[in-house]
Amino acid sequence: MVLMPKRNPRALPVILLAIFLDLVGYGILVPVVPQLFANPDSVYYVLPPSASLTLGYILLGFLIATYPMIQFFSAPVLGQLSDRHGRRPILTIALIGTAVGFLILAIGIVTHNIFLLFFSRVIDGIAGGSISVAQAAIADLTRPKERAKHFGLIGAAYGTGFIIGPVLGGLLSDPTLISWFSITTPFLFAAALSASNAFLVYRYVGETNRRVIETPLKFHKGLADIIRAYGMKRLRAVFATNFFFNAGITFVATFFSVYLIDRFNMTQVGIGYYIGYAGLWIVIAQAVLVPLMSRYYDEVVLLRWSLVLGSLGIFAFYLPYTIPGLLLTGAFFALANGISMSLLPSLASRRAPANIQGEILGINTSVQAFSQIAPPVLAGFLAATIAPSAPVYIAGAAVGAGWLVFIAFVRREKSEDPVLRKEKQQKTP
């Protein structure tokens, strides 16, 4: 029998708020950090005048890659620590670590200290595994029949946080809005969010883990998950598709701001608004289009179209030179790729045995994290040696590669057809 923790009506909302605020903090970085290395015209540029812009692109790539690389190893370890010592203390400590990381980042910007900038991302990467602990806490609090609904709320918290975060990042760094705003204001605000987050978790969330276990820590679990994914024949192609798709999205996410600076001369305010606008279309895709289309088509059929349209949507960014064209392209890109973001983990979950759902979703997360390590570094070199727009088009090729893997190796199963499932349910007395 599964032991459920004592009901605490405030626990679930507080943990969902923690996830939302964590994504707001991450989104704040997106429009601001490229100004430090990729925009010599910005007053916030941290490199000396003698430094080349190509060096700035390369450093930006390494800086962005630091977080997912550290998180790839730290997230499984934090998850294991929460199994041994409880969710509440580990989540609280991780959130405090995130706050410290943002403070160090602000100090590094003010002092133009590149070492501190990188060190801050290491600290934040170590603490960034808090999301896996928060998800585990929600699983602890949730009965099996409620799990899909509550994990859907996690997706909503993710999406909403990433819409608001970039807009806040742009606005809080704009001194024309309020005179004392500067490039460090978003990071001080993010630090305050994380500290508040830690207090709320410590104060209002009781311990959710009723099965604390003493097991040896496996620091290589992330790599073990990748090896395990390759060994699963039924899911291998789904994981491979997920890898290429998320690598492509990471290419876009890490250097799209540089593309906007180069082609449209956007400031962090404009970048924040535009990324928030694209995030809104992603939420529409996941909250409206996916439920509607899933009534008639299974994940395999929908992914065959959404992956290729997502690849074309990325290449379409080559076309616009005006803001209206950029807005149309952004909506097309976000709708297609938003569908794929939702359906790839859903397909992995559907094809996994019921007794190892958590393991499969954990492996899927490790594959996704692994795919996010190399693209920022490669994007920096591509932008430096070819053009600032080059990483965006490599992103289209990566998503296209995911589509090719999918249509070549992923076959539709009868049990996944929603129409057949509905007919079977109607025939069952």
C-alpha cells in the first residue's frame, strides 16, 4: 500500500508556485545575458573595447552551457538526496542556492568579473535540480488517478513562468522605465524570488516523502540514464527524437536573442516582449490545440506533422526583416514546436510499462538535459565564425533530423489510436 502524506491544502499550491517562480527567474536571464557579451553597443557590455565580438559569442555560448551541464549531473543527485533526507529540506536548500547564484551573477556584472559570471551559473546549475525534487513532492502528494491532472499543472506553471520571465527581465533592466533600474535589477529580483520561494516551502510545505530510504548516492546516474535509454528498443527512437528536438530548441533558445540584436537591433526590452509573445503561442498550442487534436489523432500522427512543421518554422526566421513578419514567423514556430514539446514525453509515457512510469520520465528528462549541453557552445562558435543567425538555422536542421528519425523508426500502435480506443470503450459493457 502506498503511504500518502497527511493532507496539507497549502502544500500543492506552494510547490506549484515554487516551480512557477523558478521559471520566472530563469526566463529573466534570457533577454539580458546576451547584452553582456554579444552587444558592444549596450552600456552593459562586460568585455573590454579591445576584445573582438567573436570572442564575446564564444564566451556567451560557454556561459549558457555551464548551467545545463552542471544540472545534468546535479538533478539526479538532488533527487536521490530527497529520497534519503526528505523533499522539504533539499528543496529549501536548493532554492537558497539559486538565490545565491543570482546574487553572485549581479556582482559579476557590476564588477565586470567574468569568473564570477561563470561561477554563478555553476552554483545555479547545482541548485537547478530543485525542479526534480518539486516534481517528486507533487507525486508524493498526488494519488495515481490525480497524477495526470497535477502534472498538467506543472506544465502550466512552466509555460506561464517562461512567458512572464523574459518580459520582466527586459522591463526590470530598463532605466527609462524607472531611473534606478539597471542590468542587475532583474537578477536581484530573481534572487529575492528564490529566497521567498525557499521561505514559503520551508514554512508551509510539510515533509511529503513518507518512504525515506538509505541508498548509496549515484553521481553518474545521469549518464546511466542515457545508456539505459539506448538499451530500450521500444523507446529508443522516441528518446533519440527527443534528443534531436531538444538540441534544436536549445540552439534557438540560447542564441535567438543574438539573432534579434543583429538583425533587428533589439534591446533587452524588445527581446523580452518577443520571447514572452512566442511563449504565449506555445501555451496556446499545449492548452488548446493538443487536447483538441488528440481527440482524433494519436501522438505518432501528430508528431509526424508537428516535427517537420517545427523545423520549417525555425528556417522561416531567415525570411522576415520587419516586425510584423517576425511576429507571424514566431507564432508559426511556437505553435508547431509547442505541440511537439507536449507530445514527445506523452508518447514516451504511453509506451512505458505502468510499473516504471517514473523511471521512464526520469530517463526522458536526462536525455533532454543531455541534449542541452553542447548546443550553446557550438552556437557560440557558429555565430563567431559564420554569422549570428547561423545557430538558428542549425536548430532547424537538428529538429529536422529528429523528424527523420521519427518517421523512419517510430511506428504507430493500434492501442494509441484515439478513435479505436473510443470505439473499444463504447463496446465494453
